[in-house]
Amino acid sequence: MAFMDVMTIRLHLRAMRVLEVIEDLPERLVVAVRASQSWLRCGACGHKTHTVHETRKVAVSDLAFGGRPTTL
């Protein structure tokens, strides 16, 4: 039985859940995350809501994590 090498990544981001590590290369790290709060703030009106009306993908880049560029 073969075991895969699994690396645990701790990003220490409050209210975020790691969905998937997309790229884990020495020159960059790309991780898919999702907000884990039970409520979110509406992007249009700014009010808090428990109902999701739409989902948008937003890339946050140029973060330094472990000495390499990281995109969430």
C-alpha cells in the first residue's frame, strides 16, 4: 500500500476554508479558499445576509507565504 506525501498548509486566515491547493510549486503557491461565515455582506447594498445571491471568483495575489508568491 503506497502513501502519498501530504503537506499541511496553515494560512491562518480567519473565516476562510481551504477548498483545494491548485499549484504547490517552489516558485508559487495557488490555493482555492471560500468564506466560512454563516452570513456575508451584500456587494451591492452592503447589508448582512444569510442568503447567497451570487458567487464571484476573486484572485488575491502577491502575498508572501513561505517566501514564495501566493494567490488565493
